[in-house]
Amino acid sequence: MPQTLPVPDTRATPKDLPAIDRLLRQPAVAALIAEHGHTLVAGEARALLEALRARARVGELPAAEVGGDALARALAARVDARLAPRMRAVINLTGTVLHTNLGRAVLAEAALGHLLATMAGPNNLEYDLAGGGRGDRDSLVEGLLCELTGAEAATVVNNNAAAVLLTIAALAAGREVIVSRGELVEIGGSFRMPDVMASAGATLVEVGTTNRTHAHDYERAIGPRSALLMKVHTSNYAVQGFTAAVDEAELARIAHAHALPVATDLGSGALVDMTAWGLPREPTPQDKIAAGCDVVTFSGDKLLGGPQAGLIVGRRDAIERIRRFPLKRALRVGKLPLAALEATLRLYLRPERLAQELPTLRLLTRPLDAIRAQAQALQPALQAALAPRFTVEGVELLGQIGSGSLPVERLPSAGLAIAPAAKKGAGRALEALAAALRALPRPVIGRIADDRLLLDLRALEDADCAVFSMQLGQLGQRID
Ligand SMILES: *Cc1c(COP(=O)(O)O)cnc(C)c1O
């Protein structure tokens, strides 16, 4: 064993730290102030000196952190960190295309362009350019929504949860809403149908059983306090086996015979028939309008592929009541999502080009062969970056659409599986690797399963793929 040399005393004491004014006068710090102003730099300088002083008092501050230009560099790093945005672009290799935690649908280029074109200055958000007076923000997209869904009228709010809340409040506050026990869904913990009903001031009347609900269940529940019959798409689970449900067409017949409206919450709701691209069938608003629903609600940022928004389409009288309800003002859509929504909806006017221009559909329809080829192309460089600690191999994977679309359907996909070379400490090695991927300038999010870190490449488009490749060198350094 080589003898360790005694370490010379290299600890700083509190009196080695400069007063704040002296630090601020250092030329490198003066340059920081010239760039960012006094307030931010002085605030960070104070916090830095305080933290260093605390460590110096207990003898834990290396002198190297105080000498030379170390303080100025530490201060510059703090200022950079304060100014760095918390919302960051990431690379989604989770295998879930519409990942709620990763911002759901990726906006189309047309939507981004429209945002830039309309948001840098004033726009006609609520201004009628033809008449020169006050306009209605709904009118910017109502025509498109009606054309695309076959509805008579449409309105837009902040998100689909708001759309459901507003619909129930406007059509049924103080009265009863009849819903099947098989459709009392919870979405993401905080949105639960019975709680939404209560928030909207309506009384939930449950009918049928978890697995079977019949027309006569609804009919028997209708009484003088009934206001609305409602269906909810079971977006994040499936009731399978011995089941029965009443579809919207039959429900509409029952409701209309009693002069009551029917609303259906589609959750995701695709504006086109997804089977045209070989994807599983997802109900469309146009089907539900044709079936006789008075109100159909769905999200803007799920399969539709646009911004967060809640779309409400249906019969003119029902939509008018919803639009006039006071809560509408509190739940209204902002001008940014509205601009992005308009541009996204316009893409649907050219369905032949949709799979190219709408990122959500483009990702969902990527040919498996192309994803496999991408995995093969990336494997050697990733292996080189992670050797010898990990082995990397191309694998077949099963992804999903996500955001409560088709919960039991899996999307065949491909990607890379990374396994620790050593069995011992494999779990910790994988966690450390996942953390290193998340710490990259463009964080990469995969998933750990069966003692491997899986990178599903379905959502890795060319631009992100180039960024991913460029970061591999840094990744190699981070895990060493
Ligand atoms: C996702 C979903 C919602 C909530 O939609 P947001 O746009 O996330 O507010 C409501 N109902 C159903 C059935 C859903 O799937």
C-alpha cells in the first residue's frame, strides 16, 4: 500500500471570504453586473457568500473555492442556474406517445408558426374584423369544429375536465345526472366523475352495475329532477367479459322521449377514423353527434394532437346554455392555446396530409421497420458510450398511445435495452444511468423494466435523434 501523504491544511476560514462589496468590484463580477444588472447578481452573491461562510465555520470549505477567480466563477454559475428555465424540452423514449407528464401532444409546425405569427403583437382574439366591433373568441374555431364534427355549435374551454364540469353545471346544476356505474371513471387521481358531479352542483344518479347497464336502468331512473343523461368514455380501463352497455344512439332515444339532453365525454376523441392508418378504433365526436348526442366533450391535447383545451360540440341550444353559464368565463381558453388549436384543426381539412403534418399521428404511424432501423443505427454509438459498464441491444417493444386512449391496446415498437454488465448493484447502476440520462442538456426519459433500462424509439424523430446522438459523449462521461 502506498502511504498517503499528509494533506496540507487547505481549508478556508470565514475571514478568508471577502465582503460582498469587494466581491462585486472584481472585474469578472462587474462584467456579470453589466450583463444582468445589480439586483440579480448582488442577490446571488449574498446567497453564495452566506453558504460558503456556513461551510467555512465548520471547517468544510476548501481554500480552492475561495482563491483566484473561484468566487466569480461560482457566482456566474449561480446566476446562470437562476436564469435557466425550469420547463425544458426533453426526449420522450418512454414508449407512451401522448405522455401526460411530458406535455401530451407535440404541437404541429403549423401550430407553432401560427403562435409566433399571432402572439408577438395584438390580434383579433375578440374583435370582429368584418364589423369592427366586439367579437367572440369561440368564433375563431367554431366553424371548423362544426365542419369537422357535424355539430351545430361549438365552444372551447381550458381543458376537457373543465368542459365536463361546465357542461354538467350548465345543464344540470341543482338537478340529477344519470350515469352508468360502469362509467364512473377516475382520470389521473384528481378527476373523478362523482366528485366532478358534486363540484358542478348536480346529483349523481348511478344506474346499472359495474359490468352491465341496460336501457331500462336509465328509463327507471328518469324522474322529475332528472336533467341530463350522461355517458363517459372509459378511457383508462376496459370492462371486459360479461358486459352490456347502452350506446349513445339508444341513450339519445330514451333521453329525447323525456325531453332530456344526452352528453358524452369522449376523453381523447379522435377527429378522424384512426383505423384508416391501421390504428385501433377510437370513438369520434362526429359518430356521437350523428348518434344524437346533444353535447360531446373531448380534449385538445390527446389524440387530436393540439394544445391543452376542452372542446364542447353539439346542438345549438345546449351549447348556448353552456356558453352563457357564468362559470364559462372562469374556464375560458387562453389566446395561446386557441391560436394553436385553430392551426391544428385546419390540418384536418387536408386528411391526406395529416399523417405527415400532425406529429401525434406521424409518431403513431411510424413504420416499425423504420424504428427498428433507427435502433440498429444508434446501438453501436450508445454501446461505445456505456461500455464496459452496460451492454446495449436492439429489442422489440410494446408501447402505447397514452393519455387514456385505448388502454388495453399496445403499439408494437422497437428500441434499445440497456443492461448492467455486473449483476451486483445492478438496480443502483440502472437508477444512476436513468438519472444521468435525465441530467443531459436535453433530458432523455426512458423506463426501467425487468432489470433493464428501455429506450423506446417510436417518438424519436430525426431532430431529437440528432440531439440524442450528440449527447452520447457527455453521457459516457457522466456515468464514469
Ligand atoms: C383525459 C380525460 C378527461 C380530462 O381531460 P383533460 O383534457 O385532461 O382535462 C376527462 N374525461 C375523460 C374520459 C378523459 O379521458
